[in-house]
Amino acid sequence: MNAIPQAVTLTPETSAAARTARWTIAEIEALYQLPLMDLIYRAQQVHRENFNANEIQRSTLLSVKTGGCSEDCGYCSQAARYSTGTEREALLPLDEVIAAAQAAKDKGASRFCMGAAWRGPKDKDLAKVTEMVRAVKALGLQTCVTLGMLKEGQAEELKEAGLDYYNHNLDTDASFYGQVITTHKHADRIDTLGQVREAGLKVCSGGIIGMGEARRNRAALIAQLANLNPPPESVPINNLVPIPGTPMADVAPIDHFEFVRTIAAARISMPASFVRLSAGRQAMPEELQALCFLAGANSIFYGDKLLTTGNPEADRDEALFEKLGLRPI
Ligand code: SAM
Ligand code: DTB
Ligand code: SF4
């Protein structure tokens, strides 16, 4: 237990310096090995040094271009090569996007996140997405898009349109990555994140837990995210939503406490980042979600749909917030 790194015992005075320290995989693994009560206590301490522990950020997702994707991500309902029942659709018209964003705002979301099933955007597609970003921003919402890998100049165009966040997940550790995706590389993802940063956009990047990876892979993913300089402002931790027809349809679900440990490790190693309890919430009992908030998650996807799968109804989340005394921000 003495192997716990210095950065775990953050005080307000040391936290700025600690944030620039690199995390080793062994240090993150040592966090995972702590007794659960100690781990959650440390995560909650770090959380309270950096955030109001009763406040949760809410983002609503919309799939603006669904299905027919060229890539082979083994978890994804939108890859054209798997028979998942998700049909290819055209890019949504602007008025539908605006209506969905207005509805999300009326329900209390602070950020609107638009996803497209692309390897990356073509220039003519990007022009349509920048129109969407401008319109959503004009409603007074924070904006986020997730469009796949970017080419030079595209991040700048998005920034110019008023985009706040670009989501691009590392998904998993580099050494497990080849068992999940072969059509683009882990290094391509790091490259896109670099372009997003360079353009002055905020970075949203996290991964998926429960794809059959080992704890060491989970620790390596968290270390790599924490060692991005600076770390992502937003870190979505997705629990795999098993999709029939994909290679991951029958992967055994991850133990709940291992998922909570992952949230805590993200919180401790990325003290100033929003950690989002992301996909998989629909299958989680309220008590597990509360444990994730206690372990330092302070953001959720809000609204009854993620991209192609379900998410708890907004009213159910409102009721849960009420029970837990959580305030949306
Ligand atoms: N096509 C773009 C890309 O891959 O970056 C954007 C959309 S993609 C669906 C966004 C992210 O959603 C993926 O990187 C993955 O982390 C997450 N995701 C997709 N399907 C998932 C599933 N079945 N369970 C959990 N997370 C999933
Ligand atoms: C993220 O990390 N998770 C979101 C968002 N970023 C784009 C997507 C989750 C997708 C879950 C499966 C689906 O609905 O298709
Ligand atoms: Fe395509 Fe993105 Fe799904 Fe991969 S995760 S198959 S890139 S939509």
C-alpha cells in the first residue's frame, strides 16, 4: 500500500504540481489494489478539493449520422460489416438537429454532443457539421462533436464555428487495442487528440471498460489519459453496451466494483477533469450509479438515447438526483 504515489495524497498546495507528474501503470494498478473503502475515500477527497461533490454536469447526445461506418470497432452497432440491425441513415437536416438541441436545453442539459458514424469527416460533411455547431451554440448550449479522426485544418474549422469540446476516445490500452479495432491505429487517435488541442478546443477522451481486457489494460488506459499534457477536460468512462451481431456481443460483463474502481482511479489521476459515467447506465441499478458518483464521477449523458442504444429517461435521472441531493450544472 505504500506504493501509492505522491499524487494520490493531493492537497490544494500540491495538486498543481502533481497534475504535471506522470503516472506509471504500476501506480494506477496500486490504486486498483487498495481496499475499496480506502480507494473511494481518497477519490472523494480529491474530488472535493477540485469540485463541489454534489454537482453533476449533463450532456445530451444526438447521432447526426447513423450507421454504415467503414471501421471495424468490435463493440459498435454502427460498423457496416456487422449485422446489428442499425441501418445506415443520411446526415440529419439542420432543423432536426436544432429541434433536438432545444429540447435538450429545455430538459436542463448544459452541453449538446453530436456524433457521426464516420472514420473521419469529409470536407463537405464538415461544412454541414460546422453549421450545426453554430446553430446549437446560438441556443446557448456548450457544443461537442465526435466525428472520428481529423485531418489537418478540420479542428481549426470546428473551433472557428464555436465548438467547445471534441470527443475522441482512446477506447482501450494500446496493447489490447488490436483485439478491438484493426482499421485505424491507437496512434491515429493520439494524433487526432493532438490536433484538437493545437486548435484550442477542449478535449473529451476516455474509453470503454468490460471488453474482456485485463485490469492492467484498464490501468494503462487511465495512465495514458492522465499523462496527456494537459489531461482531457472531460473523461467518459463507458461500460460496454453489448450489441448483438458485434464480435463483443457475448463478452462477460465486468464486475460492478471493478467499474467503480476504474472511476476512482480516473478521478484520482485526473483531479481537475470531469469524469463522465457514460454508456451502460441503463443497465446499472441506482445504488451502483451513486457509488460511481461517490468515487468521483461528476458528469452523465442525459436523455433517453445515447447514439443508437437506450439511456435512462430524463425523468428517472431527475428523480435519482432528487434522492441523492445532486444538483445539475
Ligand atoms: N465514429 C466516431 C468515432 O469512433 O470516434 C464517433 C462515434 S463513436 C460511436 C464514439 C465512441 O462511443 C466510441 O469511441 C466508443 O468509445 C463509444 N461506444 C460506441 N459503441 C459503444 C458501446 N457499444 N458500448 C460502449 N461505448 C461505446
Ligand atoms: C462516449 O464516450 N460515449 C458516447 C459518446 N462518447 C459519443 C457514445 C456511447 C455509445 C453507446 C452505444 C450506442 O448508443 O450506440
Ligand atoms: Fe465507426 Fe466510430 Fe463505430 Fe468505430 S466507433 S465503427 S469509427 S462509428
